[in-house]
Amino acid sequence: MTIQRPKGTQDLLPGPISKWHHLEQIIRSVCREYGYEEIRTPIFEATELFQRGVGETTDIVNKEMYTFLDKADRSLTLRPEGTASVCRAYVEDKLYAQALPVKLYYIGPMFRYEKPQSGRYRQFHQFGVEVLGADKPVVDAEVISLVWDIYRRLGLKDLEVHVNSVGCPTCRAEHRRQLRDFLAPRLGELCRDCQERYDRNPLRILDCKNPGCQEVSRGAPTTADTLCGDCREHFEEVQEFLTAAGVIYRLDPRLVRGLDYYRRTAFEVMVEEIGAQSAICGGGRYDGLVEEIGGPPTPAIGFAMGLERVLAALELQRVLPESEHGPFAVLVALGKEAEKQGFALLSSLRQAGVPSGMDFLGRGLKAQLKQADRQGARLALILGDEELKWKVVILRDLTLGEQTEVPWPDILATVKGKYEEEKK
RNA sequence: GUGGAUGUGGUGAAGCGGUUAACACACCGGAUUGUGGCUCCGGCAUUCGAGGGUUCAAUCCCCUUCAUCCACCCCA
């Protein structure tokens, strides 16, 4: 067997890659409109960053990291997510010295050692945003609104934006107490995982998918029920701002995000039809993280969007534009001299912005035309001995099947004119 | 990590124990040595993911292994 790509990775080939360009282009322009600037951090980091930043109790850290030792025995890890790196850069590059808040975005590959399935890869791509240094509810709403706008611009339908507040450490402690009290009498009815969660992190029982556990936890106190005054007020204001921005959202008291660092606002965007992995975006507030990794106390909020999943949804909903590719005009040169003259013509076409090409394999007239047709070219510019003699080029329209002779001085303008007409 | 499905040419696929492995598309060549798309003709898998076993005989049965897909867990 020949060498194949590592499990859970993919080759993005020339045709389909235009979808990525489309997606990235919309992301970048919406970010520009919202005043977010791009940051690029390394694709690998000290392992400790993720252990501390993502959380020792998470699946990501416990079983999904690509960790290796380098030649000096440093433990490094391919980044499984973007937030920890951005916070590290915020601290290390002293971005807090700038006017706050700092509004950043990133796009790039992430790596998790998981078993691949539909919508899940070992190397996948995320777009994410982080706002550091602001704790006001408007910020939360702005970030969610940015996500909303990107999806709207892309033409995605049937989205569900779920919003919740998981509170601050104080209300979480209170919630935990109430939740345990509520569940205690029926502890025996929970699944094995949830029985463990009862001790470690009862919050997670709320989003267990096991029907039995859902039955038991029905009516349980939610995080939103036990918010302290400040958190409650924060959450209410977030909702008011979301409504003001025209974001259609749903309160989801069972929404609990997986990573350890979340505080207060948590949100997720789902699309049903892409398979079991229906979350295309998840995020929330993480006011303690920057301090956790050695920076100044800094409120922060962000999200990550899974680009493969967004593309899958775009594809299923057929809202991707047709890709532009292939030459508009193809030079069909017959003979050495024609090739030289033609190459000069090609060069001027390209400088004029007309995508154009020629044959490189010494094919005959017929084969060259066939090739031009296959590449989807609109025009063939035929140049042979006859045409050299009379200083003309045969300009053949491959879709109409009509052709005319055009004198050399007029060719560039004619072809360019047709190209611009077609582009309209 | 656990479970299920699948692996036949570039692609989609038939065959399911027995002499030459259907068919379609794609591709290459020709009909038409200066005109593509349509049509017609011809070519295109010593081989059925890999390794082992059963058998007189295996793409078809058994074992092992690898890969892909899907689901669980969890997440984007």
C-alpha cells in the first residue's frame, strides 16, 4: 500500500477549495466591520498551556491531545483549540498595555486525537474570536451578534442559537448545592457516568443525553435559577442587547459548556441536518482564564466556530456560490513561431486581468480545442501559419460555436471586452 | 477507547466457490493530418484493500490485519 494521509485529515483540492475561500472571505469582512483584528499564534505550544488553560478535567486534555517531546525534551502539544494560545499571547506580548478591550480573531487548523466521524476530524479548522478586557453584557451580545451576522451573510438557515448563563464561582457553588439536594433522592436512577458526575461536577448531569438521566433531572434547579444578583443582571442585559441587535436566540438552561474556564454567558449554535455533530459554534465568557495562566485579572469572552461543519451545512443547504475557475481564453498556437507570438499575446491578456492559458503538451489543433473546452474556456484564440501571414487571430467562441478573424492590434481590447461583459 | 457497516479499474458499481471479472461514466486512440462539445468504432482490472487458512478450485467461505464511513463518549 502506498502512503496515505493520516487518519482524520483531509486534502483540500483545487475545486472544492473555493468554498473555503468564500467562507473565509465572509468571515474576514464581517470581522473587519466589527473591528476585530487577526492574530496568528503557533500551531504548537507548551503542553502546560493547554493543561492549565483548557483544564485538567476535560476530555481534550485527558485523551485528545497530540503531545510530543522535542529534541530538547520539551513537552509540546499541537493546539487543540485557540483560546489558550490567544490568552498566552495577550499576556506574553503585553497586549493589555493597549487600549482595552483587545478584539481579536483567528482562523486555522486545530488538532485533536479523536476517532473521526461525520463532522469530526483530527485536523480541523476553527475560526474564533476573543475579546479581552471588557466584562459588560454588550460585549457578550456583540460577539454573539457577530456570529449571527456571519451565518446570515453566508445564507445559512434553520439555525438555533442557544444561550445560557452558568454564573460565577459563587453562584456555581450555590447551584451545585441545590442541584445535589435535588438529585440526591434519585441518585440510584442515574447512569454510571452521572453518578460520578454527581460528586465531581453535577452540572454535567444536566446535559447527559441518557433519557433516564434527563427524566431524573427534569425540573432540577438550573444555573440560571441560582444566579447571584450581579450575574442575573448581567445575563438579563445580555438578552436585552441580543434582542436589540435582532438576534433570534433561545434560552437553554441545560446548556453547559465543556471546558473548565467558562463563566456567566455560554452559547452554542446548532444546525440539525449535518449529522450527530450538530454544534457549529460554541463559546462563552471566561473571566478567570488570563489570570490562571499568569496574566493580570482580565474579563474575556470568545467562541470557536468549526469550519468543516459550517461548510457541511452550507453544502446541504445549497447556498454556496458557483466557483470561478479555469481560463476565460485559451491560446491555440500551431507551430513554433505562432507559439512565440501567441505567448506574447497571452502575457498581455494576463496583464489585462483576463484569466488565460495555452497548451503545454504539443497537442494538435483538435486536441487543443478539446482541452480548452474541457477547461471551460469561453474563447479560443487560434493562431497558425495562415493567421501569422495575415496578422490576424481566429477568435472562436466555444459556447456559441462561432468565430471571427480579428486583426492583431484589436485582439486585446476585444477579448478583454468580452471578459468584462461576461463577468457582469 | 467501545460498537456497527463497508473495502472489486480513475469514479459509480454487477458478480458471491468453478474455464476470458458485467455495465456505465471518465480516460486514451481513430473516423475528421487547421477546428472542440454530438455521433460511431476500438482500447482500457493476469485481478477483486493486505497477509494467512480451508478447498481439486476462492473476488465469493474462515482467521488476522489495515483503511474508510457511521454511531457512542465528548466536542467545533
